[in-house]
Amino acid sequence: MKTRRKKRPQHLEKRGIYVLPNLFTTASLFSGFYAIIATMQERFETAAAAILISCVFDALDGKIARFTHTTSHFGSEYDSLSDLVAFGVAPGLLAYQWALAPFGRLGWLAAFIYLVCGALRLARFNVQKGSVDPGYFRGLPIPGAAGFIASLVLFTSVFSFDGRAFPFLFILCVYILSFLMVSTISYPSFKGLELRRQRPFSVLVAVILTLIVIVYQPKIMLFLILALYLLSGPFLMVYRRKTREAIKTPLEDVSRSAGEQSQTQKDSDPHPLHHIIK
């Protein structure tokens, strides 16, 4: 007699992981770790470049996972842990060593607040992943905050000064970045940009021109692009609020005029049954 094989539970049938997207996540983690080593050696420009490279790998792992249909819960959790190191610990340490060290306790507390807000931002993103609009991030994404700190380091190197030249300005910048990460301000996610779909010819020309400008002055242009993205969230919030108020005002005027007309009609005919009785 043939023995029947016991069926394994469905959740135990697949125990493997997808290698390709997790390799890019590992590369992002390695770049973040290398940024920490470079910061400890006071090679701040190298550390900033490593953080920006980590941002590129972090963007690619999600794109590749969706393109190859290899998304998984393991990959999502691994990506969050990698982001905490590459975009939380590495930029926080870079900010402290580069500009906040003269503040002493206040300086490393500012770096720690940045790290805590980044961790809270990642935790909130994981919890709300399936319940929010995928076209927007709720709060400044932690790679954007880390990229801004790294680009600021490179931008100031063009003019031969560091964050210690304007320490109060930089510590204020760190607090603003921390607030934006845990805020509810919406930022564009650009997840709807699919390179496989057909686009107008002008889009290709614009992308090529943007890349040429970035290559010509990478330290300046990367800072300006990330600064514009940083400001895009508050700008969109103000714009949407004004748009809602502009739409709401005519509706209130229409409802007010309708109420006044009904009140005038009631005043002119106080007894509705008067004509019937007469």
C-alpha cells in the first residue's frame, strides 16, 4: 500500500528568499556602513557620497522587486532595517561629527532626535503601507532627509567651509528634518513613473538635460534638487489648502443666497394656507 504524504501547511511550502532585490538592499546597507567608517575617519565628503550612493541602491531594490515580481515580506523588513542604518545612523553620525560636535550634549541629542524620528517614520510607513495613497509619502521619507544632509556636506565643500562655520543654522536644519519626517505633510513618491510606458518626446529631452546639468555641477545641483523636494511638501500643503478654500467659498455663497431666498419667500407669504382658505 502507498503511504500518503502529509501535506505541509501553505505558509511552510516556500522558505526561500529572492536574491536579486536583496542584493541591492545589501549594497545599500554596505554603503551606509562605509559612510559610518568614513565619518569616523573624518572623511566627510566620502561619507556624504556613500550615503547618496546608498539612496540610489535603495531606490533600485524596490523598482527591481516590482519589475521582476519578487516582492516579499522578508525583503520589506530587510529594507527597513537597512534604511535605519544607512539613512538614520550614518547621517546622524555625519551631522554630529561634521557640525554638531561643538554643541556637546545638545549636539548629540539633536543627532539622536534625528535617528529616533527616522525610526518612527519607517515604523509608521510599514504599518500604513497598504492604507495610504501610493502616489504620496506621509511625511518626509528618511532617504530624502539623509540625502539632504549628504548633499549639504558636498555643497559647502564647493565654497571651502563646513558645518562648523554656521553651527546654529545646521542644528536648526537637523531639527526641521526631524519634524518633517514625523509630520503628516505629503511628499510625492514618484512611484507612478514607469519607464516601460510610452512618454512624450519632451520628457526624454528634459531627463537628458537634467542629467547633463547634474553631471556638470553635481555637488550644487544635487543640493538644489533635494532642497526643492524638501520644500515641495509644505508648498503642496499650502496650495491644496488654498484650493479647498477657493472651492469652499463659492459653495458657501450659493448656500447663503439660497437660504436668503427661502427666507424672503417665507416672509412674503407667512401663511401658506391663506390663498386656499380665501
